[in-house]
Amino acid sequence: MSGNIQLLSDTLTAAKAEGRSALIAYLPAGFPTVDGGIEAIKAAFDGGADVVEVGLPHSDPVLDGPVIQTADDIALRGGVKIKDVMRTVRETHEATGKPVLVMTYWNPIDRYGIERFTAELAEAGGAGCILPDLPVQESATWREHAEKHGLGTVFVVAPSSKDERLATITAAGSGFVYAASLMGVTGTRESVGNQAQDLVRRTKATTDLPVCVGLGVSDARQAKEVATFADGVIVGSAFVKRMLDADDETAGLAAVRELAAELAAGVRGNA
């Protein structure tokens, strides 16, 4: 079975045709439980997310800040496994018809097996993977399997990336380019800053792929700001924080749905 990279591309193209950025939400699998995580992703889609990234919880993250680390710890203590991540992708995609990616560090895939992982992700209806710590120069085997199974490979670029390096990264990627708005880890910020706009401009000079901005966006005002120059706005920690702060799971799902609606208005310039 082939994965859904085409659905991802079509979704981003459709948002652009509407004159807006796409809203991309991030939520970890297995948080607060596997079933609860599935419902949270459905809630994000219900609220207006165009794409969702499913986080594969990892015990030693390099990109995730304290909010997502807390959620990952809850998921890992709950016993979440890769099979649960695949189930999360399958059930959320089947329920919504929307593109669902997995965001993961490389070590779990390497241990699980590249062919096994890509085949199962495609079978689950996944659109691809975001791989923040896989060096492009070491990615050929992964990309070969991902392409064979119809999966996108999204690499992360940072403000520190030189133009020549940007060109190397974007030439290897597919689906979209994840532009980290600042140096550091995930988390909400008061301002996304000018670094993000400059990085998007430099990245777009190297590729026709959509360039989507993450790290630091937490509210509709910031989403509206980023949407003026990016093809997609990625929000993670703000969604996870709504779940963590909620009195119970029902309240958490309502909070996720509400935030998605606010951000969806933001990317449409209505904040």
C-alpha cells in the first residue's frame, strides 16, 4: 500500500489556493493515553487543523522543550510503543481523511528497521515523516524506502543554516520543509521574531517545496504573523499545554478544539 504524500501536497496546495497558510498541529501519540491521544488529534482536525504531526515519544529528545517532554514522559510511562503510533496514524487518518505525519527521532526507526517502519506507516495511511536529527548526508537509505512507499521526508532547517546547506537539505526533502523559527527547543514564545521570516525567504530561494514554520507559535496573533510569509504554521507545545492544564480529558479535548479554531482563524488573517 502506498502512503499519502500526495494528499499532503494537495492539502498544502489547496490552502495556498485559498490565499492562506496551512495549519499544522503536533500532538504526541500515547498522551494522555493511546485512545486519548487519538481523540486529541481528531479534536485538532475538528477545530480546523489541515495537517497533524504525530509525535513518537522519545526518552532523549534534542528538539522538544519541557512541555512536550512532560507529555512524552507520560506516554512512555504508559507503555506507548511504535505499534500504538501506527494505530494513532491509522485511526486519525481514517476518521478524518486528512494527512497525518509522524515526527520522530532517528534512533527508534533505526532499531525498528527502516523497511518495516516505512511499510507499516504507509499501510496505516501516513503521509510521511519529519526527522529532525537525521543528517541529510546519511539519509539515502531512508529516502529510498520512503519514496518506494509513497511517504514524504521532511527535514528541518534552522536560522544557523547557511544558504549552501539549505540547498542541500531542500533538494533531499519532500512534502514540505520545516523551518525552525529560532535556535533552541520547542515551546511557546512571546514573539516569533525576524529570524523566521529571513529563514523562509532564504529557504524558498532554494526550493519549490512549501516552507512551514514551527517553534514558538502559540496563539492566533502569532499564527497570523507567520502566515504572512510561510506556507504553513506549525503549533505543538501550545496544544500539549492545553491538554496538560485541563482538569480532565473531556476538558482537554475541548481546549484543543478551541485552540485549533483560534489558530485556523489566525492563518486566515482573521485573528
